Amino acid sequence: MRRHRVAYLPGDGIGPEVCDVARRVVDAAGERFGFVVTWDEQRIGGEAIDAHGNPLPAATLDACRSADAVLLGAVGGPKWDDPSASVRPEDALLGLRSELELFANLRPVRAHDALADASPLRPEIRAGADILILRELTGGLYFGRPQGRSTEDGVERVVDTLAYTRPEIERIVELGFELAEERRGHLTSVDKANVLASSRLWREVVNELAPRHPAVSVEHALVDATAYLILAQPAHYDVIVTENLFGDILSDEAAAIAGSLGLMASASLGTRSTDAGRFGLYEPVHGSAPSIAGQGIANPLATVASTAMLLRWSLGETDAADAVDAAVDAAIEDGPRTGDLGGPDGSEAVAGFLLGRIGAAMEIPA
Ligand code: IPM
Ligand code: MG
């Protein structure tokens, strides 16, 4: 029996509800495919501020360090939104990213035909879109220093710094090429090279690495044009690799292609190797959605789809990952629909459907 250890950080808002469904799905897949996951539950975000005065307690970070992967729900909510507060739930996300060196954020977006009505895009525009946004996650404006506020000669001043080192750019761009090789062989590198020095180095690195990946066709694109084209011709894209803030913005925008933020899964991969793959943190993109928390109506599919990536990338459980992906696809095709997709169903109906699919797979001899 294979054993894996996953740090389990449900967090705030709808985090606990969607994580609970995802955990049950993984446990069911484990029974089917012969592995056991030990879930090490820890506090994070607002609930950790309430309990310990710290959104990312040392015990939480330790649990992540000794695990093969991390499953995270969401952090934040109105209770902790005071702009003058000295600690904020979101600090935990940035802390995890830098402490665990989670430099590569994968956000897949697909246009399922069954969700044509949920997307604001016309069906013929979104048809066939299948994009992997690869966002650099530990550099750029999020972490550059100096950062902050000061007053000089009575005038208030603020500064943020967009900084990258060449190795930081190389490792994310290299991964972009590798992912494109495994997919349809097209890489779009998104930058703002007509204005930013960081983007000019980024372009240089892409051009230097390209000859090592002859099977990949590369294009450079400016971020403002891409913000338009990703909605005007989404089917054009395969892998998009870009810096931290550009990726943050484009990935939320791209959720409109799928039809709901409630479907957007993510993987944040680190540098450390696990027994069967690469250490990473997996979370839905949607956040804590406080207005619907505790009502049992949240869509758990983004979290479940995130655990499929967890199984694949960090635990090396490829068959289980395929089964979970297939169950999520089936749920999207003809399963229960939660409110974000215009349906009347609750999270538990979705859970029942997914568990039924994994269980049905169980009856077919492996
Ligand atoms: C995301 C979120 C975070 C980010 C926030 C909550 C800090 O928007 O994961 O995309 O900006 O990275
Ligand atoms: Mg974001």
C-alpha cells in the first residue's frame, strides 16, 4: 500500500466545505487505486489570526514542509478586511509561496461545450479553447523591494518594485517549454517589452531557451494585446507563460472562457522533489466567497480538479488523477449544477455524483 502525506489547510469561508468534498474524493480514489493519504490538518488565514494572531503559524508551515503536497481551501473574509489591520489573511498565501518556493503556478482553463450558457462568450468563439496559464509566482511586483509608503517634503509617496533575476526567469520559462511539449506544442510568452526592462530580459531568455525545444513554436505577445485576444480568440492559445501580476490578471479574465471562477483549479509547484514527483500546493482560484459560506451551495469542482493535479504532480498517482479528472468532466457534462453555473444543486449533490463515478470505476477490474 502506497502512503502519502498531505498538509490540509481548509482555511476560511467556503474553504472547509469544498476541501471536505475533495478529501473524500481523494480517499475514494485511494481505495480504488491502492494508496492511503494521511491528512495533516492545520489552520491558515483568518481562522489562524483568530486563534494565534498569525495567518501563517509555524506549525502550519512545518506541516507543509514535511508533506508531499498541500491542499488549501481559501483565506479571507469581511471579518479581517480592516485596511489598517497589521496582519491580513492574504499574507499567508504570499508567505507560503515564498517560504515553500512555489515559483510555478499552473491554471488550466477549458471551454466545455456543456457550459456554453455559463460563459459570456459566444459559443463559436470559445469552442475548443484549452489553455494552460503558467504564472511566475515568487517574483515581480509581489515580492520586489523597496515596497511601501513614505512622506518626503510633506508629499506622500508609494513604491512597488518589479524585480526578477535571470535564474528566476529561466526556471519558469523552461517549465513553460516542457509543458508545451506535453501539450500541443505552442508557447505564448506574455510581457510588456515595449516598456519594461524586466520584460526585455524575459524575452531574451525565451529566445535563448527556444532552440533547445525545437518541437515548440514560440510567440511573444504584449500583455495588453493578450488581454483582448484571449477573449477574442481563446482557441489560439496552448501554454501562456508570464510574470506574476500579468498572470494574476489574465487568469481571472480567462475564467470567463470556462464560464465560472467556480471551475478554476490551480497548482503551485515548488523546487523540492517528493518520492513520486514534485512538491506543490493545490487550491481553487475562487477564494473564500464569504457571502455563500456555510450554506452547502459552493461548487467544489475547482478544488476537486486541483486535487487531480495534486495526485498527478506530487503523488505520482496518475491513474487516480485520470479517474478524478474523468469524474469532474462527467460532472460538468451531465452532473448536478451549483448556483454559479445557474443550477439549483448543492455541494453534497456534486460530491455524491463524483463519489459515485469513482466507485463505479471500482467495479471495473483494474
Ligand atoms: C490569486 C489571488 C492572490 C494573488 C491574492 C489573494 C493575494 O488573487 O491567487 O490569484 O494576487 O496572487
Ligand atoms: Mg488572483
